[in-house]
Amino acid sequence: MRQAGDGLVVTGEEIAAGEVGDLTRVRVFARTSPPQKLDIVQAWRSHGGVTAMTGDGVNDGPALRQADIGVAMGSRGTEVARQAADLVLADDDLGTVVAAVEEGRRIYDNIRRFLLYGLAGGAAEIAVMLLGPLMGLALPLRAGQILWINLLTHGLTGVAMGAEPASPQAMNRPPRPPQEHVLGAGLWNRVLALGALVTAVSLVAGVWADRRGGPWQSILFLSLLAAQLGICLGLRERLWSRENPYLPAAVAASAVLGLAAVYVPALRTMLDTEPLSGRELLPALLAALIGLVAGRIALRTARRGRHPART
């Protein structure tokens, strides 16, 4: 056995001779047999570690299947190894695994981003319908207006959000715990906080318009939509990035269609809205700004959770 940094370098012969007590202390293994590979995987898993095993031979099958992620070679690997593995490298280049991990983190981050955005908006719509009558707004939103909001927020912008690029720090943060739920790591708290904020902003706009005798339902409708679109932009890792032009384009298109709902006669009739003056658009503009700021704060909170301060 030889020392290498903070771990040991051992061979399969030394493992077979019983010279290695704790396999998890070893940093490099050399000339190990297939059964020993299986023992290494099981040792790390028993200590709560997440293991990845590479292999290309028939005898590597058990270790590939036992590991959390089995990686087989696509060109020189046997069919048995490829069938037992979770990941097959078509180019036999281990560097491809790094690119795959980064892409996986990008997709996972975008799923969580959309869940935060969609669940917060949906919770706000439910809360507005439940709390509005208690604040003197008999029917806060009509069914068609709710469907129009969902179409613009979960349709156009939701799809575009899935194309967001990976965070610059994606590969610098430690792996998430295997048992962590997709809504874990504080995501539910952020959903509730953003949902409460959108609810408050929308209801305040509606009550303000109602007290002034204006078309409060149309103002509430636009404010609820605008606050969600602001959050959508605020949740971007890089606000002014040009890597995904589809998202700002989708937000702009949704905003235009939202305005069309109160200015285009055919849509006004279908959605039962009323045209607004320039002053009556101010609550919606303010709601969009508040949503943007809230989205940035939620993003920074998530970053702090992923990169806790060292003590």
C-alpha cells in the first residue's frame, strides 16, 4: 500500500491478502478483480456514498448493476456490460460524463425553476379566488380569465423556461443528497412566499381599483398576470443573458396577449374584460416590477442554500 494525498493506493492482490481494512479510505485501486469491484461499490454504499462504476467486460456486470450509476463503454464494451449499465458512452470518452452531469444539473434546475414559478402562480390564483370575496371583490376572476392566465404563464413561458442554460456555478456545487425530493431544499418555502406575494399584490390592485370605482376585475386580472411574468424573468440565473432568447420573447408575447385581452374587442367579449386607461395600467406595471424583484430574491436565497457559508 502506498500513500497518495489523503488516501491510499492499493492493488487487488493487497485487497485479497486482507491488508486493507476499510475500502472507503482508499483513493486509487489498481488491478482489481470483478468481485473486488463489487465489494468496493458495496463498501461505499454502506457508508452512504453515491457510487459510479465503469466497466466493459462481461464480469463487470454485477458491479455495474450494483452501483448507483453504472457506466459502460459503447464501442469496446460487451453487450452484457451495456445492458447492466445505466449510462453507455458511445465515444468511450470519460470526459463525456462531465458534460452529461452538467446537462443533468441544467435540466434538474430548470424543472425546479418551473415548479417554483408554476406552483407559486397557481397557489396565488387559488388564494385570490378564496380571499377576494372576503375583501369585497365578489367574483375576483372569471373562468375564462383564469384559463387565459394559465395559458400565457404555463404555456409560452413555461416551455421557454425549459431551455434556460446551465448556471455558471452548476459544476462547483456539491451533489444533492440522493433522498432529497424535487420540492426539497427550501423550494416549498419559496413557493409559499412567492404565492403569498402575488396574491397580496393582485388583491391590493383589485381593491384599489374597486374603491376608485374603476374596472377592478380587469385590473386584478392584468396585475395577477404581470406579477407572474415578472417572477418568470426574475428567476433567470443571468437576467440579461442572450443564450436563451426564447424566454424574454415568450414573456413579451404573453404580455402582449394579456393586454390584447383588455383591448381587442373579440377577446374582451370572450373574457368579459374592460379596456383600461393608461393610469389604470400602472398597478399591473408595478406588479410586474415587484414580481421581478421577488424572483431575484428567491434566486439568491436558493443560491445561498446550494452554497452555504463555510465556518
